[in-house]
Amino acid sequence: MSVSIENNQLDYMELGQAIKEVFTESGNYTFDKQVPVLKVDGKYMGDFFEFVIFEPRHSEPPIIYHTYSPYDIVSGKSSQYCAIFQSAELLLHAEVSPYVSQRTGVMSSLVLKALGYQDMPDKRVLFVGTGRVARCALAAFKLYFPGVRNIDFMNSGSDAAAFTKLASGLGIEAQRGKLDEVEVYDIIICHSSAKEPVLTPELLGRLKQGAFISSFASEDHMELAENFYNTTEAQVIVDWEQTTSEAVELQTALDNGIAKKGDLILLRDLLRGTYSHDNAKKYTIYRSHGTPMQNLAFLQLLMANR
């Protein structure tokens, strides 16, 4: 069955709960991730990002979830699709780009909740980027923390009007911020398309004590300088073990001895409650690069609601 879901939206609270359940029960599934890359004369030109998830069903045939996303730098376009099978039959085929944006957008709020953050009317929040995923993150943030009334934002594109309109509809006053005042921010949520670090080494020493930073940069983008991953100063949370090889700046920090792999916190352990916030650390980073677990969560919701 092929369906169009462009105008549909998942509930962010249900989506967050589904993601939490999938991560905490990840041992019940088999995951595979492949990203074939196109390079011409050594230059990155695009890729084909795909996840495959197997869900055993005891005496029933397993359900197989396949999500895939073609991207090229010439057009600058990317789209996401899913195909779900059981007994070699196609159960669902859909273009799922809006849901991918939602599942990425909800992650900062989900991690903040797991770290023990409560409603935050007095926290200073900065959004770096105002595109589609950033707008999903803002909508989720308001649901998880309904007391928020003000946020700052930075952007280099043409999405500011859409971002501020959404904020206004959510009862949030959004105004332009700047990293020259990084020391005032309690929470920095990055959903940018920056090619070079937005949070540069010079800003590291000025971070507010206890600050939280989330970054979702893709293969050819970067939001944080590598020295932000100093695990002596920071508690660094990653989705899963593979994030270390997928996030270029984190891998560089590991290679250079700035970060220690054994000190990284897996999101699974945080969501299970087996790791708690370390108040001795100066700041917290959540580095995400996307996993099959987040995809599985929204695909299960799609299957339940079809």
C-alpha cells in the first residue's frame, strides 16, 4: 500500500514515548545502517542513506522496516521513504520526510526530560537554525516544556519568518540572538546547515555553567568545534556506538585524545535511567546523527494508525 502523508503529523508526546521504548528495548531488534557515498575526484557529491530494522514476532514472520533517503549536492535535495514488509508482502510504502523531521525535532526535548529538566520559564534558550527540523524542535519543545515564553534564534537562511510565526502561534516570543552572548544561554539547540563550526573554540570558555547543547549535523556539516567534546569538562551523550564514526568532529576529538570513548554516554542508558545527570561536569552535549531506532519508533506509530 502506497500512501501520502505530507499533511499528517504525529503527536510529539506519543512519538517521544515511542522513541524511548524502542531505545530501552533495542535488544529486541536487529538493526543495520548503510550510507553508500558518491564521490567524484575525491569530492563528496551525495549519498544514499538507508536503515533496515528486523522485528522478530516469535512464531509469526518478522516485520522488516526499510527506510531510505537519496541526496545529492547538485540539487541540494533529499527525501525519505519507507517500505515495510512481512511474509515478503509490502504492508506500507510511503514518503516519510515530515516524520523524519519530527523524530529529529523531538530528540532535544526527550533528552532534556531524561536529564531531569522540568518546565523552564526562566531558562535562556537559543535555537541555531530556523528550518523545517528546527521548527519541529520548537513545536516539540513547547509541548514538553509548556512554561517557556521566550526563545532566541539565529539563522543564515530565509526561514526566520516561518520560525517566528510558529513561535507566535505557540505563545512564544522569538527574537534574534547572537553567540557573542553565549554565556547567557542555558540551552542551545542546533539544527543548522553550517559547513564550519558555529560554536567555535573561542566560545568554549564562555559557556554558562550547566549549559546543554544539542547538535544534529550531517555528514558534510559541522556545528561544534572538536574541543567541545572534552569529556573531562563535558558529559557527552550519543545515540549509539556508531555515532562516534559518523560525527566527524567527535571522531576527531577521540582521535586527538580530547574525548575518551569510555566516557561517552549512550542514549539507551540515559533513557533507561541507569545514568543520571553529572552536576560536576561544566556542560552537556547531545550529539545525534540519526539511528534506526528513531525511525522504527515513527514507523511503528504509522503501522498502528494506518
